[in-house]
Amino acid sequence: MRKLIPVFLILILAVACTVPESITAGVASNPFIDAIDLTAPGVAVTGVDDGALVAEPYGKAISSDRILFPLVTDVHTDRTDSGVTEFKEEFIDFLGKGDYPFVVCLGDLSDTGDYASDGTMKFIAEAGRQANGNFIYVIGNHERHIHDASYWDRFARALVPEGFSPRMARYVFGPLSIYKLDNSTRIYGRAQLDYLETALAMDSNPYKIFITHINNTTGGVPDQSIIITGMADIAERNRICRLMDQYGVSLLLTGHHHKGNIAYRLGDHSSEFNAAALHRRDFMGIESEGYWYTVEIIPKEGIIRITPYFAETGEALDAYEFPL
């Protein structure tokens, strides 16, 4: 009887748990070698058909003389928890007052994971039209609540040119390379990191940043980041830091933590900025008050400047500066 107990427990776990597919499932070759040119026109999202975004060409060819783009994370559209205030319209209005080449969303745009039916498409459509049709969408853990990564790939395929992976990609804007990574299951996976290192070794752009959903570093402030957010594999976390130092990656942009607004110096010229959620939730002081950001690369000053905006008022707050 005692011998049967471990077998019984294994069977229960097998039924109760869904083992995620490989992080690079559906990625046929290195997704970071070829790059998506953000000086080119993007697309206008017009709807959803059979679970996939529908889009048409939109925008114009633009210059990369100034590198300034808006950043938002953890929109959690239509979140129904108590004490939630959404600032989606305020952010779209902010975009409309600028002239931006692209916009970055660091994941968890959806709250329930039902992104083909909730307000996700509308947000992408409205934000993308205010950013030359270039909406850079990182997959988050909430995008995986109902569907697997292959379903999300199909949903978001219209946001990237044919032949590119929606989850993992390299974008270029003049001298800047942006590497979009998938750590939505709290790991990167060896294959993705090997692809990444191969591409970095070939990348001659002088400025590089990583974007992904889950914060790489934890414990910067005495809150929930110490125990419930961050990467599951310390070796992978350390490898990201090593890649940043070795290949001149100045900044890692992450979300997930909600309260956010945490800056980490990882090396002499490498840092992580953990951004706060766009929506506000009043809950024990561990959620965001609502923010969006602009990120500017300033070569003449040798810095990256991140300016937070308080979503309720649109007020620009004191900027964070990181070495370039």
C-alpha cells in the first residue's frame, strides 16, 4: 500500500497540472537575426476574425533622428477586482498629443486572458494608430491564462511582418536594437537564450535594450517582489545580466510587478527598470497608482531617460536616468 501512494500522487499531479510547451515552440529558426524596421510603416488593426487580429497597412516612412517612444505595461483591460481604476483613455489621449514612431506594451494587456474577446483589440488598434501603426506587444503571464503560446502567436501575428515571430523578435530604429523576449512562464529557456546570444554577437548597432514581461531582478523594495515575482531560474537571470554586460545591452525593461517604478543597476553600463502598471488598484499599498512612460535614448549625454507620467492627471514626474 505504501508503494502505491507515490504513484497515486504522481497520477493526481499529472491530471491537475498542464506542462507548458517549449518556450520556442513554433519558432523555426533564430527569431533575433533578421530585424523589423521601425522606421517603416506599420499596420492599423481593424478587428478580430476567428481569434486572430485583422490589420491593414498604415503609417509612413519616418526618420530615426530622435529616439523617443511611449511605454506601458500591465493594462489588465476590464479588470473586475475591487478598487480598480483604468486609465486606458487617458493614455490614448496622451499618445494623440505626440508624434511617436512606435509604442511598447510589456504584457498583461489582457486581464482574464480572453484577449480575442475583451478590450485588448480596441486598445491595440487605438494605441497603434497613434504610433505609426507600430505596436510592440510582449506576451505576459495573463495572456496565457486561457490559451497557450501558439494561440497567442496566431492572435498577434498581424502585428509583425510575415516570417517574424510575434513572441520573440528584434526591432531596429536607426542605431537602436530592441530585443523582445518571452519569459511569460518565468523562464526564458536555453534555446531562446542561445538564439539571443548568437544574434547579439552579430549585432553592430551601438545601442541595445531588452524588453520582456516578468521582472528579472527582485527584492529592490520590501514588498511582494521578494517572494512572488521574478524569474524562476537564477542561472537564467544571471545569464541575462552577463549577456547585457558582454554585448553592450544598456537596459532591460520589465513589468509584471504592478507597483513598479524600481530601478536596478546591474553593472557599470547595464540596468533594469521595472515599470508600474497602467491601471490603479487600491490594495494594501502593493499595487500601482497608475503610470505610463516615455523612454528616450540620448547619445550626446550618454544616457537613457525614462519619464513617468501619473495616469490620473497626466503629470510628468521626475525622470530616471541610466547609462547608455
